Amino acid sequence: MGGTMASPQAPVVPAAPEKPKPPRRTRLPEAVRRRRRGENIAGFLFMSPWLAGFLILTAGPMAASLYFAFTDYNLFDAPKWIGLDNFTEMFGDPRWRKSVEVTLWYVVVGTPLKLAAALGVALLLNQKRRGQAFYRAAFYAPSLIGASVSIAVVWKAIFSDDAIVDRTQRAIFGMDVGGWTGDPQWIIYSLIALTVWQFGAPMVIFLAGLKQVPRELYEAAEVDGAGTWRRFWNITLPMISPVLFFNVLLETIHSFQIFASAYIVGGGAGGNACGPADGSLVYTCYLYVQGFENSRMGLASAMAWMLLLAVALVTAVLFWSQKRWVHYEEGSR
Amino acid sequence: MPMNGEVDRRGLLKLAGGSLAALGLTAAGCGGSGSGDGTVTIRYAWWGSDDRAKRINRTIELFEEKYPKIKVKTDFQPYLDFWKKFNTQASGGNPPDVFQNAIGFLRKYDQRNVLLDLNAQAKAGNLRLDGFRAGLEKFGEVDGKLLGVPVGSNSMALVIDKPVFEKAGVTPKTGWTWDDFHTAMEKIRKQGRSGDSGLYGVMYLYDPYLRQRGKAFFTKDGLGFDEADLKEWWTKGYAGVKSGIYADPKKVAQIKPKSAVAAEIAASEFTWDNFTVRYTAEGKSEYGLAPLPTTDGKKTGQYLGSLMLSGSKRTQHPKEVAQFIDFMVHDPEVAKIMGYDRGVPTTTAQYEAYKPAEEKDKVIASVNKEIAAYEEQLVDAGVLETITPHPAGADVCEAAFLRIAEELALGERSVDEAVKQFFTECKTALGS
Amino acid sequence: MSSASRGLSADPAADPAADPAAAPAAGRVARRRRGAGSLAWHIGSLAVLGVVLYPVIWAIGGSFKPNESIVGSLDLFPTDPIVANYSGLADGIADISISTFFSNSLFLALGSVAGVLFSCSLAAYAFARIKFAGRNLLFALMIGTLLLPYHVLLIPQYVLFQKMGLINTYTPLLLGKYLAVDAFFVFLMVQFMRNLPKELDEAARLDGCGHLRIYWSIVLPLCRPALITSAIFTFINSWNDFMGPLIYLNDPSKYTVSLGLKMFVDQEGVANYGGMIAMSLIALLPVLAFFLAFQRYLIDGMATSGLKG
């Protein structure tokens, strides 16, 4: 590992950070104050790469985009202040509302399905068996190629008219959709299938969580005569609830920001970049169209900030809810 | 709350402000570079794929042989990615020195001060404007400025699956009318294949259709037709989808970017004549070109479209850019290498230098012969009109036209809604 | 949840063979039972695997089909397999040899991994182990950056790098990695470090070690699983990144695999789907190799970080 690690001297190089404010509490013993100052300096030294990155690459551009959100900006002429016009236009735009609808549906349907698949397979794999490592890697493989452009070709092939999915659907449900990727109502499900297919990442996290569940709990439960389902419900689920929370949080945020797969699978050459009849017009895809195809950076920035607020809100709600259902072990936070 | 939150926030704001200020400034151009011995490097960007890249690289070798003091660096992407990147780079003040362009983008980027007026270079003798076919040298002219020079011409045509047409007993002739076309589509439909892949969404077909009626899609600064016109066009289009003479839009969408003709979903498609090459490579059948249907039996309303080369206003080497464009449009060897990849060569010298019959691949040879014949026949028939450079925002209108037409065909919108939506979106785009 | 319950019915605790101290007689019975259970388990796993890997198998089959029968083809495997899609790659794409794309991507991916390990671990150490003023605020800000849609930052960042004269270099693609911009990894490492026993550094402190020593000699070695997890994810992200290379790189000799893959299909040119699929399967190999080499750490890395809240 040492080869790829940076030298330990590196953090000393940056210039000394600003002196932190002295603690507000009055008259602490000199030694404590010195210790605190030392901690502050060390803290900022260690933080300096992150701080620099945050200020230059994140905060600055973010502030710029916040400003753009209130302007008419085509990337070429100087941004022109137009107040809330972008927001008014956005709320009145039926395509924007459609994109919100499509995204929410994608998040609400896709995330639980993906997590269920991840947990299901994790439970299946959480056993001391030969070949476990092989299965784990194989199930993870889709997550490695999900973002590749050739997936578009594969996905269209699998979900097209008369291909395997279509045939299965007709044979089992008697429904003839005639191919998902060309259908405005069904294309979103092909994207959901694509995200569910990439369940490898949350699965690995679940597996890690399952490994932590103490065996004694199951043994005790068995002595009490608890069945499989009871054991899952009363032991496994509560014990892995922190992992579950972590996965729900991460996958929800990711789902809101889905872009690549919608753009790759939904968009063909020319025409609509976000699926037939806006069927896969997920939020970021529309944002992308407005910003980069229609050169309306101001409007796109306004859209981005709405998304940011929405995701922040959902995150806050999730954090608030975790008190009710997430069980942390004693000792940890 | 941490104790020195205030300090943090102020510092943060200052830095954010700083980077905002930096954004406001426009960057100095740094497209090309010069070095001590007078060697100049220019950046050349274009869209296309692997095959075009290989051809272009060979033409650049020739150019560098002839102009040893000019080095050319290439940069290319597929069409959509090209414009994404171009837009980002141009707005950042860093566009390529010379690049592939199309008529729909002339006014747009002229308005944004991106394009070099090549007139001065033409006057200085670095760019020859003589020897072009069919007045093509005028194609890149906008308001007296020369913003692009065509390297290849193409024209709208009906690309057909020959065996299917033959089996249905349909032979399109010059001057056939829309009624003839409709009958032909019905005959083909009876053979079990849809006739057309979705003409109602092709802006470059609707434009000639309008021209047949004395109108046009675009004027210099807006739309050249009204809601009633579009309503008529889309009502007919939707009826065609319903009756099955036009292909099921779901199926067409599914196989994109492969064409519906090559995928044997439709027997024909209105598109640029040089696309037959692509269809031939993609599909298993034999493909040919048929003329556009007319309204009065004569006027097709069509024009030559073209790929162009444009220079960027920020280039530090306008002379070398002009020399480069000059070489690419006039040198006969270039034509031999490029073939009809970017359309039929625009200068007589190049047109005559490339003989389709000499292609090693027999299929390509016959397809290219047909393209040449098609365009020659257009020139001879004297049906060609001149194209008006599209207003800024035309590219957005074109995309909206295609998208909304598809929504209509899929039954997601009524004709009235679709027409209204198109006019709303397009006017917003043209207005800004 | 059917697979969930199936999984539990044979959980390790219930598996008698998992107990090495079982009596020999019982052991024989157990072994037989284990054999049956194991078979069922493998059949179950393979069934799920078949569904999951169907698209990959389709892609493999597709890569041996002639170009015109790939899109719209209904067969999983070609009737007449050809290797032209692979052998064609030897000529390179657009006069650029395949190895150029791969070595560029590899350079960027490894460079990114080094950057992320360096910068994110430093920041994480500060968040987890140093009590400095403003820590909570900065931590909240860092989490906030997780929520940012990437496209908003694209243009301002481009202008910034352009002003610094860094277009057509790898710097814009790497700088963020060395400045810990990827909050997810900082978060991951923070979670991991928080769970390391505090007594470790207290003991070290008594020995007179500074933060640097504690970070380097104590915390980092213990964080190996988290570091490897971050390394794997970074490698994959960098390998698959398309937008960054597209916008920042001009010179085809600097292009990455993800850009190269797009060269096979253009709406004006003749699309080469076969070549594209073949190359994307080859492009999968380094990622898969990297993953396989480190995957056992991945589980441990996730096990002790994401989990404790």
C-alpha cells in the first residue's frame, strides 16, 4: 500500500492557516489553551487539501451557479439579472413538471426494489460456502459496467420488441408492450431495471452489515423457537438497520441525480435526449437539455438549486426518521 | 455551532466572490500557438466517427506536407458530444481554430461572436472562392459575412429499400406528387411493411414542403409558417401513423440510432442523400434514392445542404486557418481520400477527382454513383433553391420539432396541443 | 423477500457443520445435510446469477456477431460467430492504438486512486480524530457537497481551469482527487476512523507522538479496508468517467477508453456496434481485475465504516 500513498510530510507544506479565534470561555489554564491552539492548527493543516478543494472547486462554482440561477445566461453574453423569472418559468413549464414526476417515480419505485434485491442476494450470500467470493464478484460486475456506453446497446436489445423481456412478459402476464425502450410509459421501467441490476454496491454494504450480527443472537432466538421469518424480522433487520439507513440515504440521493443511464438508454441519435415522448425525462436530463442543448445556463442553474433543495429536504427527513427505526449499538453514536 | 463560524463564512464568501469575478471576465484566446521557427499549430475539431477520423488524418498529412510550417491538431467526437464540447469551449473563450459546421449554427454562433469572417482572408488570397459547383461558395454567407465554406453538399431525398419498392410495384419518378407518394405508401403497406419511418418529424423535409407552397420553415429571424400550416402537416402525419403507412414510432425509437429502414421497419425514409452509405453498411437490403414528392408536379423546394468548415474569431492564425480550409475544399487528393463521407465535394476540381467507380468496395461504389447522379440530376433540373441561414435558436427548434412530432405520433399529445407546444418552445428559443 | 428468508434458513448459526467440535457421528450426518443444502444454495445462487448476468452474456454473444445483426437481434449467441470485432481493434480507433486509450485511462485511474487515498484520509483524520474549531460546520458542508448535482459546477469549473491554462491536460481531471472533493470517500473514512478505539492515540500521545505520527503509523494501517474500498470505487468512477475527459481533453492521443468507445457510433457515420461492444468488454477487464484483487477488503471496508451511523 505504501507505494501509492503520499509522503507523510506533505501536509506540513501548505502555509500556516489563519489563527483560530481564542475560545470564548474566559481564562482557561495556559496549558489547555495551548493544547487547543495546537489542535486547531493541526486540524487545519490536515484539512488544508479538502479546504482548498472545497473553496476552489465547490464553493466558488456553487456560488456562481446560485448567482446564475437569478440571471438570463447563455454562456456567451454576460449574465443578465432577471430576479425570479427562471423559477416562475420553471414552475409553469409542463416539461419541468413532467421531469419531477418521472424522477419521483424513478426514486420511489427504483430505490426500494434495488435495496430489496441487494438485501435478498446479500442474505443468500451471507453463508460460509465455497465459491462465495466468486458469486460476490459476479453479482458486483453489473455495477462495474452500468455506466458504460455499450450498455445502451445491450439494454435496448434486451428490452426491445420480441426480445427476452417482451417474450417473458407476454408469456407470463399476457401483456404485449412491444418493447420497453420505445414506449413512453415503459421506458422508465427499463431504467429502473438498469438501476436494480446494479445492486452490487448496496449488496456489498449489506453483506458487511450482516457479518457484524452476533451469532449468539440467532442461537438464543432458536432456543426460543423463533422461525426464519421471526429471526429475520426481530434480529437481522434491527441489527442491520444502520446499514439499511446508510444504503437508503445513499441510493435515494443517487436516484435523484440519475443522469448517465437515462441519457444513454433514453437518448437516441438526434431528437429527444431523454426518451420517447419524454418517457425517461428525469430531472437532470432535462436540466442538461436546458443548460447544454438550449444554452440556458441560468434556467439550468435554477433547476439545479431546486434539485439541491429537494434532495436536502429528503435527506433531512431521512435523518429525522432514523430515530424511529435505526438501532445503533450501545457505545456508538 | 463552532466558535469561529463567522470567520469561516466571511472567508468563504470572499473566495466565492473572487471566483465569480473571475467568471465575469472573458478569457483571452489561446487556441493555437506559435513557436520560434515560425511553425504554427492550429486546432481542428469536427464530428464523426472512427472511419471519418482515419480519412481526415490522411488529408491532414497531405496538408502538413504542403505547408510544413503549419501543424494541425485534431479533436473529434460524435455529433451531439461535439456540440456539447464546442459550446463549453467557445463560451470559455477557447474554441478550436477551425471546425466543422452546419447551416443551422451559423447565425447562432455569429450572434455570439464566435465565427471568423473569412472575407478578409479571401481578399488576401489565402482562400479561393472560385471553382465551386452550383453557387455553393455562397452557402456560408450571412449578412455579407463569410462564416463558413462548404466541404461537401447533400440534399434531401427519399432513401428507399429497392426490393421492397419493386415488389410493391412502385417506381418513384421525378415530379411525382404527394398523392402519388401516399398511394405508393399504401401499396407498400399491403406488402406488410410500413412505407415511411416518420416524415412528420423531419424538419428538413417540412421545409421543402413549405417552400413548395411559397413559404419556408425559417425566415431570417423567425418562423416562416403559421399554426394552421403545421396543423395540416401533423394531422396528415398522425393519420399516416394510425393507418400504418408510417412506421410504429415505438419501434423506430427502440432501434435508434440504427435507422428504421436498415432495421426493416420502414421501406423508406426522408433524409440526406449521402446517408445511403450508412444504411447500406447497416442493413442487409439494397438501398437507393428517390426524388422528393411535389405539390405541383414540378417544384420540390429543395436545396443543397452542406457540411462546412468555419474559423473561430479568436484564432491567432486566421491566415493559416484560411489556407487550411482552402486546401481542404480545393485539393483533388483530399477528395480522393474523403469520397462522399461529408457529402459530394463542393468544388469542381474535387468533384471530378473522385470517381465513385474507383472505390474498391463495389457496393459503396454503386451507392456513391447513385448519389452523384441524384445531385447532378437536381442541378440539371434546375429545382434547387438557395438556403437561408437559420436564425439563432434554430437548432433548438429543430430538436423540438422532432421531439414533439414523436410525442404526437405516440399518441401522447393531440395535434392541437402539439402545434401549440411547438410554437411556444420554438418562439422562446428564437426570441432569446 | 422470498430470497431473504431462503437465505436465512441456512444461516451460519443454524448450520451444524459450521461447528468444528461436532461429534464424528453427527459430523457424517451433518456433512450429508450440508451437501444437500450446499447444492440447493448453489442452484439458487446460480439461478439469480443467470438473470443478473444475462445482459453481460448477451454482450459477449453480441461481440461475436457481425455488425448488422447486433441491433435488433433476438439471439443470445450468433449462429456464425466471428472474431472480426476483436481483431479489428488491433488497427486501433481513428488511427489511435487501443493501448493508448487504455494506458491513458489507467494513468488517470491510478492517479485518481493515489489522490483520493492521500487527500481524503487526511481530511477524514482531521474530522475523526482532531478536535479543532469549526469542525462540525465543515463536516456539515462536506456532507452538503454530496447533494450537489454535478452539472451545475461544470461550466464554472471549466472556466476556472481554462483561465489557469489547464485545458488539454490531465490536471482538471485529477486536481479534485488530490483536494478531497469527493465527499463520499471522506465520509467513508471518517466513519471508519471514528470506530477505532480512542485508547490507541491516547497511548501514542503519551509516547510523545504528534498527529502526523498517529495518522501515519497508527490510523492509516488500521484503516486499510476503508482505504481499499475508496480505492476500488475511485478506480471504477475514473475509468467510467465520460463528461470530464470529453470537455477537458482536446488531443486524441490523450483520450480515455470512455471517449474511445463513443467513436464507434456517430449518427452520420457507419456505426460499428460490434467493435464498441468488443472494446467495452475488454475495457471491463482492468476494472474487474482491480475489483477481484481487492474485493475481500471491500466487504471489511464497508463493514466497519458505513455501518455505525
